[in-house]
Amino acid sequence: MKFLIAASAASFCMTVPAIGQDNSRSRLNNDAIVVTGTKAGDFGVKSGIPIDRVPQSIQVVEAEDIVASGARTLEDALRAVPSATVARSRVGGFGGNTLRIRGFAPQQIRNGIYQRFYDGTDPSALSDVARIEVLKGPSGVLYGQAGVGGIISIITKQPTDAFAGSVALTGGMYNQKQATLDVGGPITDTLGIRVTGEIERSGSFTDLIDVERENVGVALAWKPSPSISAHFVGEFLHRKLPNNPGLPVVGTVIGNGVATVRRSTFLGEPSYNLQENNAPLLQGWVDFKLGDAWTLTPRAQYSEWNNTALSTSLLAPVPGQPTLIQRSGRAGGEHDSFYVAQLDLSGEVTTFGIRHKLLFGVEYNHDDVPFRMQSTVTCGVGSIDALHPVYGCGPATGNFGFLATATLEGHAFYAQDQIALTDAWNVVAGVRRSDSDNDNIFATAFSNSTTSAKLRNTSWQLGTTYALGSGVSVFGGYNTGYDLGAVTGNRRFDGTPFKPETSNQAEVGVRLSRDTVRATLSAFRIRRDNVGVPDPAHVGFNLQDGQFQTRGFELEGEWSPLPGWWLQGGYARLDATVRKSSEPALLGARLAETPTNTVTAATRVTVGRVELRAFGNYVDDRKVINGGAVTLPDYLTFDVGAGTEVGAVRIDATLSNLFDKTYYFSDNASRYSLGTEDRVFPGEPRTLSVRVAYRFGAAQR
């Protein structure tokens, strides 16, 4: 089978170990490529749970992994996670990340605080990322409304003890041009700073799409006394490019009887299509040590998500003309704001000889989410020939205009207990009670409607890890989560408000962690309940009776059989289906963009001062929409790369999609109805990228 070929070929395409290397992993100074699941530290900043004792599957990607792999987006950086799949390219329509883990969308948190829409601003904004932690499966106790697929925990770069910095230039095919800055160090004996930034002005493999992006981050760390430690993080992201409508299914995945549509084709309107996002983020937290055993930590966050979207959508071909694609236009935007405040108290107590590591917390949140769709589209868009596109706006057209405003205000109480029953046996238990008030206004030129609802949810977690000895441990647990996205995005015919979507996961697994080998094998079942599904009796309205489920197992690990030679790989088997639905035709149907089999494999070898790299990725076939008739073919891609250092200069080169494989994504992974299957997005073609970095200060050593 093709996925077995992927595993063996990528793992052994470079098998010559370095001579004289004395390190177990191939490293280039402080810019190593390491993907592990058991690195030191606590998960998600605030949990207090060491990563190797989290009773769920988890993987970690460090900042140097991102550089060395040539990753250009968050999704690229997480391809080493076997159960992670992507549903859109970096120049797709919306621009947000479309990552799915174990068949469902994850929730992103940043420095321990959950994000709303921030991850949709610019998925390529990686310059201030120090570490990415991937927790697989729902976990809503500490982090609130959580994605069903898990948690993507972003830890940003913090000030260093000594002055250090780097500047980098990246260039490559399709006129790629990018500059990156990372510099920081102490200002005084008690105050440190770190500044990161990135600017890109690049073309793309899609005709008429150029990428403009900037991001900047500032981190401050202040330690005025041994008992007080304060942190501030400020970020700003901006991304602008033409909104990409994708390519028609007929002419790509399905033949049109004439010719295949080129993957570089742009079928929007160059003078009209626009996707522009910007988002500021401010975070702060202070640790107050209350003696030797307890710490009080207040946290606060303010963020925005501002978006302008002028888009065209691809519809079905004109009857009898398979290359002439119908289109519709839309103009919309939103200016959202989010506030979060938390107060945590953590500490340790011992009762009856059993040690408890406790965390108690309260949280307040306020979300304002206004979305406007304009009633007039200034660029009238008609049908377009997919093989020979001719651009031009027609007369302005009418559109269904509305203003939908959602306000969500809530508070929560949560508690967690890590119980050390013995030196080898640990138990984690937690509970969260969330109460929110949700007000929605839906206004058109003809009518206004207002709904209010009180939303209540209790999430809980119970898990355990047990060390068997010789680096082997077992783990298992049951976790629950909830999501309020359906509350603001769906409505019943009778106006009754929706309840929060809920989710749960049962998982068991075994970990191996030794000096030169690390692996995790787990089996799991995830369910997503209270899913909003179409009401067959009332078009445009929904019912809340859907249930999705994924069952499967996942294996991932890394091994250094000889000094200077490193192997990494993984395999995921997912059975993702619709278990309940108001549409009988969907019962038992496969979920969109969820492959049954996925294989990842990588190898690195150091020869002298050069590190050679290779990566392979196999993704099984997928449905375009849940239960749909169109299936995206499976694909197998390979990347190769190399890196070296000359004094303070580091050079990294990556050739992605080595054999120029043509493959497609769908952006419909969150859609439930049978709906339409009109468009897909092509994956990146073969692309060469070179990054040259200069380090100075302590980073030079």
C-alpha cells in the first residue's frame, strides 16, 4: 500500500550516519530539529502538569524545528503529528488555519489563555513562537471552551538572561521575500525585553495572488524580588492578499471532458477580491509567591480580530458547458474584541502521606462579535472560463445584507488536583463550571430579531499515569470539553437558543522514553454532541441533534540508532463518522477532510558540518464535505533539505514537494449538510526556499 511505501522510503532515504558525532541527535548549534512528546516543562504554562505526566497524548515542536523544516505556516510545522490534517493551502480563501486533529478542529491557547479567532489572522506568523504543544482530544477544565480535536498551546519567546539576537532573510521560488528579527536581553538587573518581527512581500504559485504580511511582538519580564515575577506580551499581526476562491471540482478532482484546470489558476476578480486581517493582542500575568508552597497568579488579555473580505465563490458549471464556472460575490467584515481575566491559586499540600498539587481558579470573559455582510456587491461577478479566464467586473449586484451582533459574557470556576499516590502512580482530576449570558441581534433592512440565552456547562477530567520502570509508562483518562461557537452561529425555527456543543474523549496509551528512543501508542474514542445540523422541514434553520465520532489509534516516536543519525515517524488510523443526524442519508457517513490512514516519516543525518534532511507524508483519500459524493484522492509528498553553519551565519534550504505532486484540499471540513461540492484548493507545488540567518551576542556562541 502507498502509505507503507511512504513510511519506509522517507525513513531510509538517508542512512549514512555521521562519523565522529558525539550527540545522540543531529543538531546545528542551538537550532536543532527535534519533535518530541516528552520534553521538560509543564503543559500550557498554567496547568502545572509535567508534559510526561499528562494523561493524554501530546507532542511538542520547538522553534528550531520550524526553521529547519522550512515550515511556512502553523500547519506545516505540525505535519509531524500523525493525526493532524490540513484543509487548505496558505493562500486559501479565508486565511485562517484549517488544522484538524483526530478529525476535529482544535482550540488555540497562547501562553495559557484561550484565543478567539486570533489564529485566523495569519497562520504564517511564526516569528515569536518558542514552542508548540499539541494536546490531542478535548480538555476544557483549565482552558474553557476547547476545540474537540484538542489544544494547540503556543508558548511565545521570552527575554533571555544575556543579550542575544538574530536577523534572517528568506528567499525562494515564486518571488518569496521575507525578513525576520529576534533580539533581546536584560535592560536592568530585574527587567528583560525581547522583540521579534517579520515582514513578507512574496508572490505565490497562484496567479495574481501576492502576499503582504507583517507581525511584531514585544515581551517584557520583570522580577523585582524573589517572590514576584511579572510578564507582558504584546503582538500585532497583519495580513493582506486577494481572496482566493479556489478551483472547481469539475476540472480537477472530476474530469470535465476537456482539460485539467491548472493549479495556478485564479478564478476571482483581481480588482475586487480582498482578504485583509489584523489583530492586536495584549497579555500580562504576575506570579506572587506566598511562601514556599503557594503562588497567586492574576492574568489578563485583550485581543481583537478585524477583517475585511471581498470575495467570489465558485458554484456549479453552467449546464452543458463544464469549463464555464458560475460565481457569486460577497462583501463582508467584522471588528471583534475579546477580554479575559483570570486569577489562579496553586500550591501543594500533603494529607495522610499523599501529596496533592492543587490549582484553583476563577475566570471572566467578554466577547463582542459583530459581523456585517453588505447589501450591495460593487463588483458584479458572472461566470468565468476555468481554462481561459477573462477578468472584469460587471454592474453592481444586490446581495442579502445583514448585521449579526453577538455578545457573550461569562464567568467560570475551576479546580485541578494532581495526586501523587506513589512515586510511580499519579492521578489528575479536574472540574470546571462555566456560566455565560449570550445576546444576539440579527438585523436586515426589513426586520430585526433579538435572542438571549443563559448557557451553562460543567466539564471534568479524570486521568492517570503509571511508571512501569525502564522508561515505560502507561496512561489513560476521560476528558470533556464544550464549544459556544454553535450558539452564535445557529438558530432553530422556533427561536429556541442552542445549548453549547459538548465533547468527550476516552483514551488509553503507553509511553516509552529512553536516552535514544521515545514513542507513544494510544487508542481513543472522541465524540462531539449537540452539533447544529440542517432542519429538513425549515430551510435556513437548524436542529441540534447531530453527533460525530472518531475512533482510532495513533503511534508516533523518534529514534537515534547511531550518533548523528535520527529517525522520526508516526501512523494514525481514524474512523470518523456521523452517528446522529436529522438527515438520514448522513448516518454512518465519513467526516470531511479526515483521512483513514496517515503516515509521517523523517530522517536527518550529519556529514561533517552539513545536516541532510528528508520528510515524507502520506494522506489517505478524504471527503470534500461530510457524507458527500466527491472524494479527494490520496497523496504522497516528499521534502528534502540541508543546513550548515559558517561562523555566525546559518544557512537552511528546503525543497518541498520534491516530485511536484498535484493534490487537493477542501475548505469544507466544518460543514455538515450535504450541500454543494463545487470547489477545492490545490496543495503547494515543488518549491525551493533558502534562509540565511546571522546570529550575534550570546546566540553566536
